[in-house]
Amino acid sequence: MRIEGTETLHAPRDRVWALLDDPQALASCTPGMQELRPTGPDEFEAVLSIGIAAVRGTYKGKLRITERTPPERYAVQVEGTSGAGFVRAVGVLELEDQGAQTGVRWSGEVQVGGALTLGSRMIPGIARMLAGQFFQCLDRKLQEGSP
Amino acid sequence: MKPPVFDYQDPASVEEAVDVLARHGAAAKVLAGGQSLVPLLNLRLARPEVVVDINRIDALDYLTEESGWLRVGARVRQRRLEREGDVRRTVPLLAEAVRFVGHPQIRNRGTVCGSLAHADPAAELPAAAVAVGARLVAHSRSGIREIPAEEFFTGPLTTALRPDELLVEARFPCTGPDWGWAFLEVSNRHGDYALCGVAAGVRARDGRVQDARLAYAGAGPVPVRLRQAEVALVEHADLEEGIRAAAAEARRVLRPDGDLHASSEFRRHLAAVLTARALRLAWSRASTCSGGAHA
Amino acid sequence: MTTRWLGAPIKRNEDPRLLVGQGLFVDDVQLPGMLHAVVLRSPHAHARILRIDVRRALEHPDVLLVLTHADLPPSLREPLPKLIPHPDLKHHKTQYTLAPDKVRHVGEPVAFVVATSRYAAEDAAELIEVDYEPLPAVVDLEDAAAGRPALVHEDIGTNVAAHSVQRVGDYEAARARADLVLARRFVVDRGCASPMETRGVVAQWDPRARQLTVWDSTQAPIPIRNGLAALFGLAQKDVRVIAPDVGGGFGPKIMMFYPEEVLVPLAAMRLGRPVKWIEDRREHFVATNHERTQIHHAEIALDREGHILGVRTVFLHDAGAYIPYGLIVPIVAECTLPGPYRIPNYHAEFRAVFTNKTIVSPYRGAGRPHGVFVMERLLDLAARELGMDRAEIRRRNFIQPHEFPYDVGLIYQDNAPLVYDSGNYPAALERALEAVDYPRWPEEKARYRAQGRRVGLGFACYVEGSGIGPYEGCRVTVEPSGKVYVATGVGTQGQGHFTSLAQVVAEALGVDVRDVHVVTGDTGAFGWGTGTFASRAAVVAGSAVHLAAQAVRQKALQVAASLLEASPEDLELADGQVRVRGAPSRSVSLGEVARAANPLRGVIPSEWEGPGLEATRYFAPPRGTFSHGVHAALVEVDPETATLRFLRYVVVHDCGTILNPLILDGQIHGGVAQGIGGSFFERLVYDDSGQLLSGSFMDFHIPTAVEIPEIEVIHQETPSPLNPIGAKGAGEGGVIPVPALVAQAIEDALDDLELEILRMPLHPDALFELIQKATRRGS
């Protein structure tokens, strides 16, 4: 399943990039991220509690930064497994310099397995909602000041 | 398909129930009719630590009309909306929409408030609630608040309810004079989630549409009310022109996701087709003053 | 007058018991100390297994056993048996009991957990850690055939398991002299049976008697017994397999083996306690066999009068991840395609292809709906092209009643020549057309159109191969109580065998059908037979029952003759009595005859051939028998919402001698409902990674009573000359022509759009797309 969207972050591109490049800052804005432990260069072990309402699971898995082209392009690959199945996703962020603010074009390719496939009809909506939460959080951090 | 271990609580009063919710927060999940929660439990997609069964709370079992509002307590089964003749008179849209919810066996157990709180974007009752401007009553230890339906649904399966809040009642405004209502949906099989569903209301006076309501199920992440389409309808003096404009507006504005059953394009097409059909039906009911759902 | 039982519309013997909840389904088996098993299945369509760690599951306090491939005895580490070999099946890959190093479809068993409850077993299964390395999934059939994007079985260097060609005459030559040649690509997508009862197995091991008892919701208990005996090194007599009440079979419940059928007995023997495994619906969608996907490149060559000169189909058959059941489905598809028509030149060629999807084996229809869809569509399109009436083109090509036996020229699934035994194809079509008033249809259609309604008429013809060998057997016993006990090896999954087989006996012995008790599917009661498949139970087992009952009848006459001091020729059997014809006061009850046939003292005459009123007989048909029929329906299409409504549905059905018209109607009604489901509602939708997206009844839409119209059945009886009761199979005719009919009806309803429906099943989204394309083309 492919989803995409655009967002505007209210800070110059360099500051946005700096924030994205800080794994802990990234982790703190990722919905449900409970642990992020580096295991190698650009590789992390992650524990996420993702989902919505009652449909929530704890996923253990890996997060890998697969592309980093400062200050324009950033790609991550995530895979996680829980009792309900697995999620694999590739996400790409592209930053566009708009002076005092930054345009973000994002896209994701999501693949699920196990019982999660039964909810496939809702996954794009859920993914967009979670992405929205992620960017809101980033924007809040940017506006709070310190990158 | 057996659920993982959970703790089970069955409070006998609203106060006890909200105490449990306050203690457990997001780890708790309310069980009413169980028509969505129990499958989710058995699939292990839902893993609450505590299931709070509200079926013992007799105080929530009421369906009454009071100063222009139909009040539906949290334990009222969906079937009662179609069985009790008054609903057809007071909130005819509700009586019509509920018949598209699953099958009689499901409606015998499923509750009205449960369907609203579950907030499936393709479900019928949330769209009906948005169309008529229902208000949802949330109860927590810190008090009671009313949430307008349009603010209640915030995402797929997501509502404005806080984890410590219990949805105790849904209030539907009784239909005004000169209004006609209709609910239509397309699903491949009767009783399935709608590929697209439309709730429509029309207020007719002097042979013209004075006011309108249009809300959609299965056309976005939440039930959508489409004010542009309502305006398009009212603006046109000619009814058929207005209907065409409203349908075109629905096709233009709505951006539903595609899934295995229907592409985004097909859903938008259905939204337009159903907009026109539902408006004509609502109009015919408004202009014959019968107002509502015909059995 | 004696009561006629055979052919009477008798209510079913088994229904009172089933309707009050007194059935015995596998999940009703409760044994002291019973344990519960769960299968851990692959969530990936294609992946290497890097590591399995079961330690945490074993630490669960309620867990008694966890099995992975490494824990299996050597005989179970090998791939499971190759069921039905075929010379063209080069790569007969069969599935493993538990996956060793690679998984090839979502749902493939990886580990097996036994605990004190199903809940605990599911909790423990979650504790098993499996590291997978996902591989590209082979999902698209045409890609798969070309070896893209991966190989399902690397060791064979291809995804093509078999390539097979059958030829009649010379298609190329026929094509060269044709006035019209029409070629299309037809697609039939995946479907599955969805029986009300999923699969289930209970096993009990008696370590002192060294006897294994297995309750299994299988369609073939005797082959399962024989296979288990071989795998576990037991005598066949020490393994008892019981297929109790089974809540629907439809084909997929005949396998040898599903892994669970081996794992549950193995666990029971290891632990010395009974073990139960009940498949849940989620498992069922991925772990019980599917069917249907084929892509046909088909061509028809005709003269300008619409006579068929030849037909060619070159098709791909999706086998799924393994091919235990061999080439039955594609062979049945190519052999059903010619149908009731004279096709002098025919070329059928297929490749069976591995994909990373659930295994394919026969499901009600088993290739027949595919063949009929292709043939009927070709005729519809040809008629359109030739400006000919669609009924007329069929009339001009029917095999005529005097041409039987008719040799089609192919080799059928039973390795015997495909020879139609009897039938009356033109009469069946005329009956159907008369029932829907076909001659007046243009006016009717115009009348609907004037009301703004789009209604189409569709009809389709088919021939149904049924009743193949090798054999079935039966033992009929009359006890001193006068009750008759019948035991046969075929299992029953709701077809009414407790009644229809009892009617055959009641007819022969002149007893009330309610006094005839049939036992099926218990190897302890009758140990010879093959199974319930290919619409063969009534034909093959029914004939064996007839032969055994006739033998008992002869013996009853013989024994009663000595009791009544009359000649056997002067006796008749009626109302549970043997009596002297014309002197009804001189009679003995059948029970008394049974007692007399088993005396405590005295002499048994040698011509009695042993004691008791009992006989065992076998029936082995020389080849299959061929039912046929025509369905016709009125279908309303809402072109704006792309939805359908069936207004009328008529079935003309000829399955030879009818044993019980009520039961037959039930078979047909159920079949039509399943056919409608597989034409417009039920879909198995996979994503690019091989995940099944429609794996629950929320998304797999089985039509309900709301969607299924009333079905009118018209019976035609052309008996089969190949068996003593003249019966033919009736299990699949309800399903077979439905996709072809639905396609024709939609095209007729929307004839101004000139649609060509070349894919089944449809669904609203697909129909919407077709309508959109046609509308754009038109404007």
C-alpha cells in the first residue's frame, strides 16, 4: 500500500534537517516509540507501541536509515513484528526550502502480514493519521526553539 | 482465535465504570454489544489489559424523547431503533440508517453508542450522527461533557473520547417540520460495510429546498459532512439542477481511499450517484410531509 | 401395492438429529484428559527460515509439547505423499508436515504447540521466535510461469510443474478453412469453498492395545487410515479413522495429508493423551486448499453457419505452492470445455505453475466452471460476430441424442477415455428457454427498458463428468429386530446419504426407509473405499448399496421360502414382511427371517453362502458417467452502482435416475448459491507480497438469502447405462455454468455498451471499470 502527503514545517530547512538527523528527537516524535537502541551505523533496534484505539500492538523490530542526502532527502526502513503480525514500511521524506518554512513531501510503502491484513482497508487512513501526529510533533519542537 | 489474557470488570453503575477507566486509562476497553471488540480480541488485534463490561449498568438502558432530543443510553441495542416506532417519527434518518448495520443478529447485540465510539469510517450510524448534528455525552470522574458529532470523530477508529471517559449517551435532535430524510448505501451484499453511504436531509418549503444536510460513510477517514454540496443544492432554484450540483460537488471534494473492494474513483462515483438518489428520496419525503423513513 | 422408496421426495433421516444439535462433529468429540493444539503459521508468502527458537514457548506452564521440523521422526521430515501422479507432472512437489528451511505461502505450518487449552496454546505460539528472511513473492500467474520474480522451488529451476497437451483431430487445419476465428484471453480468479465447519482432527492413542483412533473432518477417511498406518508403522486394522458428521466438504477436505492430520496423531502418540486441533476461520482461509485461478488463451474456428470447426485453448493453471493433488483440476477443465457440443478438432494445452499462494486442489466444479466459462463465452462472442441468435448457435452444434455413447477423444481425470454415456442436450436447452419464455424475451427486455430498468437474460449449457471409479463397497445387514444396517466407506458431508442410500435399500427390501440405518465414513465399520469426491457417492456407492441389498433380498427370499414352505418365486418383500404373493396371511417378518438365517443349532444349507441376512458387494464402474444441464436467469444490473440482482433463476438438470428429488433440489440450490458467490461476491484478493487481503467473512462475501433468488428446478431423467441404478452425479452441476451465465446476462442487460466479460469473478468495482471503459469508448 502506498500513501503520500505533504506538510509544512514552520522552520528553515537546515533546522528541520538537524532535527530529523537526531535519532532521539526523531524517536520522541514517532507515535508509540518506546525504545530506540542503536545497533550500528544508522541501524537501530526499536520497540513501538503502535495502533489506534483498541487496535494496538507492541512491535519489536529494526529501523534503518537507508538514505541521507542533507538537507534534502531522508529515507528509513522499518520492520516490526508483534503477536498480530508484521509491518514493513519504507518511508521517504523530501524537504523543500521555502525560506522561513520547509515543505515536506513524504511517501510510504506499507506492507503488513498476519491478522493485520484484515484491517488493510483502514491502514492508509491510520498511516496518514500517524504521519500527521509525527509532523505536528516535529513542528511543535521546531517552534519551541532548540533543534 | 482466542483472546490473550485480560482482566474483566463489570461495574453496576456509571460511577464505578468511570472509576475503573480512570484507574486503567488506555489499558482499559469498554465492552457493550461486543460486535467489534470481541472479534478484535479473538484476532488478538486488540489487547486491552482490562475489559470493562457495561452491560450490568441498567441506568444506561434508556431510549427517550426529551425537549426535542432523542436520548439513546449506552446500553441501547441498535435493533431498538428500528423496532420502536417513535424513532421513525422523531429521528427518521436513524431508523433508516440502522437497518444497514450488519444483520438482525448483529443489531440485537450491537449498541448505538458502541458503533459511534468504535468510529469505523465506513459505518452507518456515525454518518447519520454527523448528518443530523448529534451530540455525544462523555462521562468521566471529572464530570460530563457534550461533544458535537462532527468533532467527535477524529480519525479511523479514533474519537475525541479520552481514555478515562465513557460514552454514556448519544443525543439526536428530533427532525423539524418540513424535513425529509434518506439513507442510502451501496455494498455488494446487504449488511456489509458501505462501499459508500449517504445520509441526506432536505427541508422543503414553498416547493424549494430551504436547507439540507449531507454526510457520507466510507468516503474518508471519518464520516464527512459536505457543506459545499448542501450549499450547492440550496443555491439552485431548480431542484434537479441543485441535485446535479450537489452530486458534482461530492465527486469533486471527497477523496476516499481505495481498497480491495472499491477504488477511490469508484467510491467518488458512488458518492455522486447516491447523493442524487438520496436527495430525491429525501425531497419526496419532505414535500409529502411524511418526513421520514418508510418501512 | 408395495411402497416405492426410490425416487420419492422423502425428508432426510438425519435431519431431526442434526436440527436439535445432536450431530457429532469433530469439535463435539470430548475425551478425558484431552489437550489442545495450535499451528504456528508463516506470516510470509515466501521466506527463508533463519532461526526458530521455541524455548520461551516450552517454558509456558500449560504447554506439553512444541514441535518444529527438526523434532519430527524421519518419516515425517520428508515431503508428504504424492497423491495423484501423472506422466506430465514432471515436478510433483508436495508440502511438508512442518516447513524445514523455507516457507512458500502465507499459512504454511512452521511449528505445532500442544497445551492444556486452546487459549494457552495460542499464548505459547506467540512466544515462539522465528527469524525470516523474506524473499520476493511469486504472486502473478503469468509472471510465475516466466520464472519471475523468483522460483518457488529453486531445485527444479522453473515454476512450471507440468506441461500437458491433448489433441483431437487437427485444429490448425480446421482453423485454416474457417470463416470466422475468434480469440480471447479469459481469466478465472481464485475462490474457495468456505464450508460451515472448518477442518478439525482429534486423535487418541491407546498404548496398551497399540491402537490409534482419529476423528477427522475428511472426505476420505479410508485413504487417511491407510496413509497413517504407513507413516506410523501400524497395521491398518489398528488405525481407525472416523469422519463423523462433517459440515460441508466441497472438495478441499479430501487431501492426504493436510499436515495437521499427521501432527495431531503424532502428538497424541508422543504424549499418551488425546489431542484436539480445530482450524479457526482465519487459518481456514490460508491453510485449507483453494482453487480456480486459470488464464486461458482460447480460440474458436467456425464456418459462417455457426458450426464449430475447432477450438484451441492454451492455459496456465495456478497450482499454489505445492501440487499434491496432481493435475486433476486442469485436466477436468480441458475435458469439460467441449461440453455438449460436437468439436471435431480440439487442442488443449496447459502449464501447471507454482506460486506463493495456498495449495490448489479440487473445489466443487474442479475445473468445470473454467471450461464452461471459456466455451460458452466463445459461443456467445461468435454468435454476436455472426449476427446469430445465441440459442441457435448452440442448437447447431449439440451432440444429438442418437449419438451416444459419444467419444470426445480425450483422456479424462480417471485415465479413461472421455466417453459421454447418455443425455439429451437439445431437450434440456429447449426446456430452459421455454421456462424463461425466450422467444418473447426481446419484448420483455424492451418493457423493462421502458421502465428505466436494465435486465438481462443469460443461459449456459454444461456437461458434468461424475461417478468415476475405481470402486466403492457396501455391507447390508438385516438384524433380528428387522432393522437394516448399511455400512459403506464413502464419507458424508451433508449430502443426505443417510437417506438416499437408505432409499436404495428400502426399495430392494421392502422396508420403511426410517428402519434403514446408514453408517458412513468409519473405517471401523467398513474399511474399503476411496472417498467422496467427483460427484460419485450416489453413483458408485449407491450402486454398491444396490448390489448388496439385492443380494440380501435374494437370501431373504431363499430363507423365507423354507420357513413359509413356498417357492422363492412366489414370495414378495413389502412392509418389512416376506409374504406369499396373493396370500398375505402367509408371511414372516424380515427380522424373523434374519433370526432364522443365524440359527443356534441345526444346519445352514450350503446355498445360503454363510449365516445371517447379510451381504457385501463392490461396484467398479468402467468409466465416469456424464450429467448435464442448462441454467437460465434474469439478472437486473444497476449500471450506476455496478450491482446485480437476480430476478429469476431456472435450472434444467439431468443426472439420470433420481434417488430423491428433495435432496437433489437441495444439492442444486446450494450449488447455484455457491456459483453466484463465485461469480460476483466471493474473492480471494492477494497483494503484491502474497498476503491474502480478503481473509475473513468481512471481506470474503458469501452471498446470503438476500442475494440468492428463488431457484426453480426442472428435472430431466436420462438414465446412465453404466450402473445398475442408472444414476449420475449431481454434486457440482449447480455451480458449473453460473459464471458463464452471469457474464452473458450482464452483457445482455447492457447490450448497448457492447461489453465483453472475459474475467470471473466480477464484483462491483470491476463491473464499474468495464462500464466506464465502454462508456468512454462509446462517447
